[in-house]
Amino acid sequence: MFKVLDGSAGDVLGVEISQEYTKADVEKFKEAFEEALAASGGQVNILVKMDQLPWTKVKLDAFIEDARYALKFKNSMRHLAIVGDSSLMAPLVKLDNLILGKPEEGLIEKYFDVGDMDQAWAFVRS
């Protein structure tokens, strides 16, 4: 299930993905991202809360579509905050940032524990 979080405005898009992640959810994300992109004038900061999403409920076709879309719009993203409660997710986000991040251009991905949600919001608003 996909929903836009309160606190999203302008160049900041906060979303929550819970229960499962399907191609329909990817389409909802695309719509929300493109609205934020139009409002921001070119770059969007994104917070993704995923603490209620079991890895077994992420559909492969949704994951592939999400990855393709992210690569297509990589230059339109700036700060990415991934919020969760998984010990596996933190190193994966760090690795993703090392491979795809562009800190010199502002593209930085960071992992935050659910208890650090305020810090995650501050990061995407900076």
C-alpha cells in the first residue's frame, strides 16, 4: 500500500509503503513524484517510510519498475531518506549511496531508524 505523508510540499515528497509493494503502488509513486517535480522546478527530496513492509511482499515486477524509474529520474532527485526498522536495510542503503550517489550534486541517500523520523524529515528539508 502506498500513501503520501503529511508534511510533503514543494520539493519534499514523503511517502509510506506498507503491507505490500505492487506495480499499482509504483504508478501512484510516479504520479506523486512527477507532481512534486513540477512544483519544485527540477529536483525533489524524498522520504520513504518502509517499516511496515515485509520484504516477501515486494513484488518483483514492482521492484524492477521502481528501479528503472529511479534510474531514469536519478538527476531529479536530491536527498533520499529511507526510514525503516531493518538491520539489513541500513547497509543496503549505504551501498546504494556509494554506487549511485552524487554528493557533489546533492544526491545523497541515508538510512534512518523509525525512531529518527524527525531527523529524516530534517534531512530531506535541508
